[in-house]
Amino acid sequence: MKKILILLLVLLAFGFQGWAAGGTEAPTGPVTLRIMSPASDFTDEWIAAWNTANPNIQLIREEVNQAKWIADHLAGTPADIINVGAGADIPYFARRNLLLDLTKYFSGSSKIGPDIDKEGSGSYFFENKWYGLPKDYNNVTAITYNKEMFTKAGIPFPSQTVPMTYDEFYALAKKLSQPAKGIFGTEIHGNWSTFIASDMAYMLGKTLHVENQSKMNGDPVVRNIWKYFLRLRKDNISSNLTNTLSGWAGSAFQSDNIAMVQLGYWYGASCAAIPGFDQKYGWAPAPVMVKGGTRVTNSLGATGFVISAKTKYPDQAFKVFEWYMADKPGIERAETGWGIPPLKSLQSKLPYGNAFDKARKDIALEEVKYMRPPQTSWYTRNEVYLNNWKEAEREYLSGKLTEDGAIDMFYKSMNEALALGKQEVGE
């Protein structure tokens, strides 16, 4: 599947967009729009409600398949509205001419234009153009912690308003770790090390890449950022090859195997399923690099929606997009508390009925002031960072590489991927 996707992207970059005419058509009757999205993000109930109320614009949903999306784009028949798993990939897709520029649509919409939370939605804004919006966003580096573990260890609860430094977070996590008992101070979820590294670099005035995002930054300060994640595992503060965890970071936290996680506002809705959650768990802001220094967090770009550059019905597609973001679906999503709405007028609908929900909302809306798009290159996909990092990390933890050797291996793999990306876009 990956080889097919790469081939399609190479064809796309070298001018094969011409295989299909694309553009708009004046509809002579009812039109059908294809929504490429999981049902959890664009429910059957919403589709049925829309189709009943709008007989001239009917919706059908298909599962997300990016290889199919790109192949259909080349053939001139792509899905009209597409779910993007992470807005951090927007520059990647925009550079490959897959996305419709929605800037004029946004400015002409009374529901969206003046209401966008520009900081929280910033990953969908690239090179002065809007390409979509997150369905909701999340301050991913904010801390959720287990109060019972802190109390048992005789450690005071963290401040809810003043960020600790990452050095303090590391030391705190180390004190809370009991690897022999399967308890860790913290755990990095999935590929979030890339996004946390991005925040750290911003706060130190650094970039993760150089040469117009075509190479990894070899600055010793930036290399030390990546080493932080190796040390978490080597020091048994997070799981490793010897001391493992079952399940993902969030489930392990709720099973009392992790003391602190950086999962942000979104994770609070999951915690609500645990009896006594509002007394058991607390919140703290995202850490900083220097005490009292620059604050930065991000949202991974957040899952959201875009419109295909080759939709034949852009006006109708935007009408659906606007409804999804600003009307019934947007309101219902806000009320569940699974993420911060991209429209400011809906943020008042977030749950705020107990100390737990008040804390997570207050922290999230404070931290959006410091939100910046993740430093991922438009030459490659987010998953490439994860795969290459995990390979280098595994070699380090097995004793085959030093810290610097692991960073060298990671950088070599990434620089090769970035070079391939340059070829894809014809540079």
C-alpha cells in the first residue's frame, strides 16, 4: 500500500493532474457528494438528517483510504470532502495540489469567517490560504496526572496555572516511576514525540529542519531535544524493551500504570468513564523549556476536513462543510467535550460542570494563545517520522547504538525521506 501511495504521489507531482479536467460544473439537478471519513467523525445520523433536509445535495460516506483518494484525484473523480487524520499533513497535501483553497469561502461565510479560532485551527492555514478546519482541536502537551499516586509518593500536586519545566517534569516522572511494579512516571503516545519535539524547539528559538525543511537540523541543541525521548525509556521513566506496557498510554494511565500523561483536553472525555474521575485526576499546563520562558503547545494539527481540489461541486461541498462545522454536528461535538471547537462561538458549549472539566477547559483556552503548527516538513508524512524514530529508538534500547548513533540513524532515514519528497514535488 505504501509503495502504491508513493507512486501515485510521484505521478501527481510530475504533472499527471492533467489526466482529468477537474473544475466545476453547473448542476442541472440534484448532486451527490462523497464524504471520505470514518463514521465516528461524520455519523450516519448526521448524513440522514442532511439528506432529508437537502434533497438537492445528497451525501454518501466512504471509509478513509488515502491511496484511493489520490488515485481518484488523478482520474478526476475524488471524494468531495475528505477527513484528514492530522492537520499537520496539510502542507504536504497542499504542495501536491490535492486541496481546494477555501479562503474566499471562509471570508464570505458569516458563520465561519469571523468566528475561526485562528490559533487552534492554524495548521489548516498554509502559505496565507485556508484549506480546511479541524473538527475540534486539542492542546496535546497538557498534563493529566493521577492524584492518588502523587499523594502516595508524598509529592504535592502540580500548579494548575504555572507551567513546570521539562526538566522538572522529567525529575517528577522519575520519582513516580516503579518499573518493577509496572508503574511509569509518564509515557509518550504514538508519534507524539515529533510534536513535543516541535514545541521544545520553538521554545528554544530553534527549528527541527533546515534548508527550507529539506533536511533535519543537526544543531546540538536540537539533537539534545531528541535525546530527551531516548532517556525517558532508558531510565525506565517510560516503557521500554525490558519493561513493557499493554495497551496505549491512555488506557495504561487509567489502569494506574502511569502517573502522568501528556494527552491534553481531548483525553479528559475518556477519563470521565472512570468512577470518581473528577477526584482521582488533575490537570497541569504543558511544560516549558525555561522557567517563566516562552510557552508553546500544538494540536498535532488536529483531525479535520478539507475539500478536494477537483470536486465538481465546490459551492455545494462548502455548504456541507459550513453546516458540519457551525450547525448541528459542530454543536453536538462541542457538548461532548472531546475537543475544542474551531469556532469560538461554540466553545461556551464545552462541559464545565465540575472542577475536572473546569480545569481542563481553562488550561486549554489559555494554552491556545501559545499554539503553533507542528514543525513537520511538507516533503513527507507524519507517519514517516514515527516509523524512522521507532527503528532508531529500538536499536538504541537494544544496546546497538549510542544516543548520538540513534540520532544519526534517525536523521539519515529522515533526510532520505525528505529528499524523496523533494523529487515528488519536482524540486
